[in-house]
Amino acid sequence: MWWKWPLLAILCASIALCTDCPNRASNGYCVVENITEPYNPAIFPPDERLVWIRNSTIPVFNRSLFTPLAHAENLMIHRLQIEQLELAGCDKLDILFASYNAIDRVSADEGLPLRQLHLYQNRLTDVSALRALTEIEQLYLHENLLESLRLDTFAPMRQLKILTLQRNRLRTIATGTGNKPLVMPRLEQLFLQFNQLPHLDTGLWRMERLRVLDVSHNQLAYLLTFLEELPALRTLGLHHNPWHCGWLFGMLERLGARELDTDADGLIGIDEEASCPGLRLEDRLCCSENATSPDPVLLLVSRTGIVDELQQQVRGAKRRVETLEEAQRKQSHQFGELAGRLAAIERLCTERSNDTP
């Protein structure tokens, strides 16, 4: 039997070699390199929680690659020339870094636990499929090719705190369809700078925790907002836009009344002398008297949406009041019946006490 012990030791060592990571980076990630088709599941470390795939070319990253990484919670797949990303079979994945690729198509299964998704530096023109990621907290989409966007794409993401959309090609941002308010209860930071937005209507935004909003480096002449929609706002990036002077003067007054961050280091920023052909307000922001005036039709549409919402709230309040009044009437009737019964019982008791010799 003694001769079986060396064999057993060799077998145990082989098992350890299979399960242990052969190449671990200084940051703790298990590094997997030189992956080529056809993909062999055996080359992936099945029990590793931190995995970094590098020095490979993987045009399509989908379930066939996520499944062998069943225990991965933090996965880095930077610079793999990925063109299509299918988020499926990654039921334990918490953080995914998939930036610096060529991703132009993305899809996602519902119910995934992803909290952070890094998709910056790709070629995305449509991100509507990401609405399935309802648990996401941080979503990084900057430096893509987005030209238009509907913000209600992100409405199902009730935990979303950070959304980066800067350095795309955005020309239009719609709140959604109709006059329905956009509710994003946990969003704290929204970055829209370095796009091509000619106008932005925040009238139906309901982002009660939004602290930072950066709309600098766009083509904005005015914002369709009264700031009341963003009660927690503390820092607002406005610089490098062709603002209408009348609108900007009023906005700066309201910013002062709200005590928003307007110091030199704040996001409100400074327009350089060379880039300011018009007037300069507060020695910082550039504006033009010939800039596009707020469109009265757009203002009417925006304010109509707010009025519609308030009217719905009033109608809902009226219904609740009517329900309470009806309940009170029923209770009053029941109390009246009960009082009548108690009076009858009291009379009966009095009569019997009088009849008693």
C-alpha cells in the first residue's frame, strides 16, 4: 500500500494546479491570456472571483464565455476588440469592465445582479437593451457614438446613482413618451458634457437626489427648467455653451438664491476670452444677445406636462378625500347604530331594575 502514497500526492498536486490560478496580477486578478477560438472552457479558472482576460481577440463575448466563469464577481475584458456583448450566463457578476473595445451591439438578460458596468470607449449607438439591468448602480457610457437618447431607458434602474454620457454625439435627449414624469429616485450624478445638445428639457425630471449635473461644452442657449425639479442639486456645469444673455442672467440669479456651487473650482466653470464673442456675465460665463431665445412652443409643452402632472395629483388627492369622506360616513352610520343599540340596552336594563322588587 505504501507505493500508493506518492501517486496520491501527485494526484492532489495536479488537482491543486487545476484549481489554483497560474497567473495572478498584483491587484489580485487571476489573469487569463491568449484565448482563441474554439474556446476551451478548461482554460478558465472556474472558482475565481476576480478574472482579467487580456492579450486576446474575442469578437463576440456571450454566454459561451460567461458560463465557464460561473463564480466571477469582478471581470475585466478591456481591449479585446469585442464587437458584440451579450450579458447572459453571468449570474454572479457584480462588476464588469468592458471598455476600450469596439462594442456596437449589447444585450442583457433580466435579473442579473450587475451593480457596475463600464462600457466607455466603445462604438455604441443604442443602449436601450440595458434597461433589463434593474440592479445597476453605476453605468459608464461615455465616449461612445450615441446621437439620440431616451432617458426613460434608465427608469427601470431604480438603484442607479451614477450615469456618464459625456463625449458622445448627443443631439437629442428625450425624457420619454408623452408627459409622463421621469422618476430616477437614487440618481446622484449625471454627466452630459462634450455633446452637441441644442436644448434640454428637465421639466419632467424627478431626480430628488441629483447633486451633480454637467451640461458644459454643448450648444445650449437655454434650459427648459426652473431648478425646482432638482431639489438636491449642488453643482451645475454650464460653461462653453452659447447661452442667451437674458436667460443666463435669470439662471445665475436663481443659482445664487439656491446657493449652488459657484466657486472657481466648481463645475459652473469659466469660458476663455478667446471663445467668448458676446458678453461675459459674472466674469465667467459667455452669452449672446443674439442667441436663440427660449422657444415658446417648447416652453408651453414643458409647462403643460408639469401642469398635467399636477392636475393628476390633484385628481388623485380628490379621490382619496372622497374615499376618506365615504369611510367617515360609514363609520358615523355604524356609530349611530351602535349608540342606538347601547341606548336600547340601557333602557332595558333600567326597566328591569325598576321591575325588581
